[in-house]
Amino acid sequence: MFSRPSWARDSWRELNIGPYYVDSQGDSESVNKALNDLEQMRWVLGDLLELKDVPSLWPIRILVTKSATPVSHLVWHDSNYILVVAPGEPIPLGEIAGLLLDSNTPPLPPPIESGLRQLFDTLQAKGSHVTWGGPPGHPDLAYARMQLFATKPEYSGRFHIFLANVADGSSINIAETNAFGKSADLIEKEVSNNLASRDWQPVPVSGRPLDPRRDFGEHSVDAAAAEVYLTGAHLPADRKAAQDAAKAAVTAGKETAALGYEALAELAKLQNQNPQPYLQQAIEAGSRSANVYFMESQNVMPVDVLPMLKKAAIFNPRWAEPILGEAQVAADTKDYEELLKQAVKLEPRSAETWQLLAQAQLVNGHVAQAQGSWLRAEDAATSDAARAKIHQRRLDFEGKRLDAEEAARRHERDAAKADDQQARNAEEDRIRQAEEKANAALDAQAGGEAPTDVVPWWNDKSGITLKGTLTRVDCLSGRDRLWITGTDGKSIALLLRNPSGFPRLACGPGHPPRNITLGYSPHPDRASGTAGEVRHLTVK
């Protein structure tokens, strides 16, 4: 258990370079050694990944003290990765290298991730003289592969090309052939022989020239702040000590007070209590913690969510969570997609974010980009089962998208057909009105109205009788055009002026054609393209 000792009130000194902060109570030699080892590891990793800088998502804070129980693995607390070590104790460089890999590369095949961590655990530095590739703690095939590529001259010069290939999604075997120009079978046989021999000879690797007086920043650290870090590293084992340290930091005031409130908010969450009062106090105390503003964004009114998220993104521009939060409240689908693009750049190992981006790209019509995002999501999956689930989700979503597109096309076709029919009806109405106007003019010229009691020239008042098959009905504006094929095989179009007074006929082609008997008067109508007008009909 951690308890608050008297030494916590002593002065603390801090050295810093890059993402590293090493705090101690005066042990300069151990602090300089620890910081040099850390920076040389980061330099070698950057050279291997071909990156000018290899940042960490959160600060990495190492407290070197002989008076507290060591914490040999990194703990995330108070917006820091925290490690507690005794003076002269080795730093777990492999674990920290893995943390930097997580922050700066897409998912790598598990054997590569594991082998690299073990390889960096063997790194040793004396000033700028750096070696790696010596005996590991637990040798296995993953380490034998990385050790071979790092130490054998014919491989070491192209080791970075191999890693670039696997980072782009190539399998280990394909990456080996591409990088080294040899059969993967031959290389893997050599890897197996390397493991069997256990002849792990370290070799030099290019280090960074460092001058601690020039390159290391030096600061003093408030003892109350150091105690917050120390007790936070021992959670959840000793909550009482952590709470006491947080309250002492609040009493210390200034920036340390903001750290104390943040620690109290973290403790409240750990104990399933409401952290909001402490978050508000941390903000009022001038907190610059992205985590404080992000946590507060989940408690405030909707109108205040976006400002809180933007503050969090300012205080940690490498953190994807605030950007994802902004995407969730985006009002526009294009803005939503752009924010998700930013998020996957910051967190390329998130299979869930890649899936969200793929779906957004499909919605916005960016089909080709969506395919790439689905593949990235599968690459980021942590197991075969998760990968299969993502693949099935991709197929389901793609099926729904295709169905929606087909429905939209159908709607467009139906709308176009309706517009076309409306235009034809309008044209027929215009022609009919023109004919009626012309007939009225002729009647006026003839000196009177047209006779209403005209006796047809044919004897049968019911008209011409026709038997045949009804093959189609065109529904015009307030009338129908019937297409009939007679028993003689000839086709004729007849006009039905008042469909409501006759048996109901379905518009369109007859499926199947129906037998019909009708009487019609042979009055051709050019407007409708018919040869006569139906007087009566019977349909079977």
C-alpha cells in the first residue's frame, strides 16, 4: 500500500525532452541515464519508421525515487503515462517503444509488434553509443526475426523497407520478399536457425548526439504535484492516499490545484460518483488538461458541448476522442466525414472509427474511398473473429446501400414516367381545346349552333359491333384509349370518353388479354389517335 511519506514534501527536479518527463529528488546521474536511454530508443525507432518525430499520445512521466514502491509498468493517470522506478533501475524500453508504435503506426502483424518490443528491450546506450540485438528476456520466433533483420548486414540496411511494407498491409512473407529480394521460405528458415542458435550478439545502431545541458529542459516540480503522480500510479490499490494527495495539491494552489481537482474527478469516476463538480473546479483553476474538458463535454448542456470538445482538441491535438465527439454533433454529412478522416489519422488503429468513416463515405457517394476504409477496418481488427464480423457488417451495409440506390432509381423512373404522361395529357387537352375552338368558329360562320339531333347514316343505332381481345388500356385525361385485336387479327384503337360509366378497366397492358364485345361509332379522333368512340362494351 502507498501511504503519504514525509519525503513527498522535499523538492523535486524534472528533466524533459520530447514526450518524456523524468522527475527525481536530486539523483542527477540516474535521471540523465534514464532520459538518455529513452531518447536514444525514440531516435532509433524514428529512424526505423522513417519519421522525423515520434510523439506520444500522452506525456510519459517517470519518477525516479528510492522511497516509494516501484511501478514497473506504465499506468495512465492524471493525463500522463506514469512509471515509478528506483535509481539505476532499468527502464522498460520495449513497453515504451510499443506505446510509441501505437501512437504512430497503423496496426502491424502481432509477431512484428511483439518482436519489435523485445528488440527495443535489448537497446543499451552510453551517451550516443547505442547497441541492440543482445539476449532477450524470453526469446521466441518473433524476436529471432526482428533480431536477424536488425543485426545481419544484408538485412539491416533494408529493415525500414520491410516495416513500411507491413505497415501498408502486406503479409510478413510478402514484405520479406519485397524488402530483401529473397524467397520468404529461405528467410523464414534462417529465422528459425537464428532462434535455435540462441547466438544473440548485439550490434551498434546509429544514436542521437545528446548534450544534457543543451538538450534536456530542466524544471522544478511542486512536491504536491509529484505526490499526485506517485499515488495515481498506485491506484486502485490505495484510494485513500490518492485522495489525500489530490486534496493537498488543491491546497497548494495555482497549476497544482488544477491537477488536484483533476485527480479528484478521476477518483470520483473510479468510485462511480459524479466527477462534474471537480471538473468545473479544475477548469476554474486554469486546467490545461484535454481529458478534463473532454469529460466535462459529457456533462454540460448541448450548446456547450462543442466548445468543450474544441478546447480538449487544442490541449491535446493528437487525441482522436474530441474529434470523434465533434463528428457526433456535426450538422452536415460532409463535415461528419471530414472529422472522421481527422480521427483515423490520429488513431489509425481504431477499427470502429474506420467503419464509421466507411459508412459515411458510402452515404456521401465516395464508394472507392469507402472500400479502402473497410479494408483498413479489417486490418485494425484484433482477432480473426472481429475481422470476420467487420467483413459481414461491410457486406450488410453494402447490400442496404445498393437496395436504397435501386429504390431511388425506381422512384426517378416512376417520376419521369408520370411527368411524361402528364405532358402527353396536357398536349391532348390543348389539341382538343383547339379543335373545339375551331369547330365553334365554323359553326358561327355557318350561321347557327351545330345540330344536336344528328341521325347516324348507319342503321344500327348501337354502332358497329366488334368482338376481339382487349390488349391495352391507355388512361388519358378523363378518358381511356382501348386497343382491341379483332377476330380477324387486325388491331384498332377506340376512345372511351366517360370511363366511369363503363366497367372499370385497369390501365396498361392486359396481363393476360381479356375477351371484349363492344359497339362503337366510327368517328376518328386525331387528338387521341382513335378510329371511333365506344358506345357500349362487355368484358369477360
